[in-house]
Amino acid sequence: MIHLNDPSDQPENRTGTFNPSLSVEDIEKIKSEWLRLIRGLAENDDSLKVKPDIVSLLYGWRKYSGSLEEPRAWVSQAIKNDEDFVSMVARMVSRGTSHSAGDRVATPLNKFNRETIADFIGIDVAKTRCDAINPAEYPEHEEILRTLHTSLEVWLGLREPSPLDLPLPLSILRLRRKILIAGFKSAVDWSLLLALSIPCVCRTR
């Protein structure tokens, strides 16, 4: 509701057609009430921590409060012990699948957004915490922890990025998608896709 009626959320090319159903004053009141509710949840030890959409809530908190200070301070308190840290990062991961040339079955894929970790935990803090945790002690989230540790090393320049860590030019993405949709009708198609050499990633979250 806020997004659809807030003038500050509208793209520049839509300003002429933007016709909100709520006044700016009403929108500001709703934002204030949203902040009151999120702060109330934050005061409860578990209410906010267990939200599956924690990342969007944290960014909403940042936007409506005008600063990262409040949500970042809350996260710092919410991840004091290892169990809470593991639980938090498990809610910050994006899950999807990847397909490479020759794959018959999709491969599960976990991926972290650098900005999210930097904003709410801190890259160096997350690296220190990961180094102190044995992923094998958390079998449910072991793969997620290993993925985060690898991502942190890439972001800190301690490891070379894998192909999945590198952004692809839009032209290559379009070409590869065209081949995948049309099917592999010739050896040329296979050779071209293999030349692109990057797995096709399909995010589910």
C-alpha cells in the first residue's frame, strides 16, 4: 500500500500518470505506524528474528527511519550467540537452482547479497563470526554457512570469484536464454552455450 501511493517510490517516467489513492499526509501516518509496529516487534526477543521476510523488513525499517542505525543495531543484538547468527544468515540467503550445459537435473544454489550482509552485519564482522563457527555443527544450515564463508572471502579479495559471482553482460544472458528456450538443435548450439561457460541460474527466492 505504501509503495503504490508514495510519490517518492515512483519512477520518474510515471510522475505524469501517478494517481495515488492516499494523501501524502496519510502515507506519512502509515509509515509512522509501520515503524511503531516494527520497533515493537524488535523489542520482543523472537518476534522479528523468526520472520521469513526479514531482509525486506530491515530495508523497510532503514527507509522509513531514514538511517541504517536502528536496524543494524537490532541485528547486532539479535546475533549475539552463534545459534542466532546462523538463524539470521539463513534468512538472508537467496535460494534457487542452476543449470549448466549437459545438466539433466537442476542443482540447488544458495547465494548471498553483499550489500545486505554489509548493511546489517558488516563484512568483517560476518567473516569473524563465520571463522569461529564449525558449519558441521549446524547440519540444517551447513551448506548455507559454507556458501557465506566463500562469499565473504571473495568479497574480501581472499579468493577468486567463481563464474556465479560474476555479473554477465545482458547480451550474453539474452543469447543463452534464447538457446535454452529453443532447445539444442545442433552442435553449433551446444558449442555456443559451452563457450559462454557460465551456469544458468534460476532464482526461486
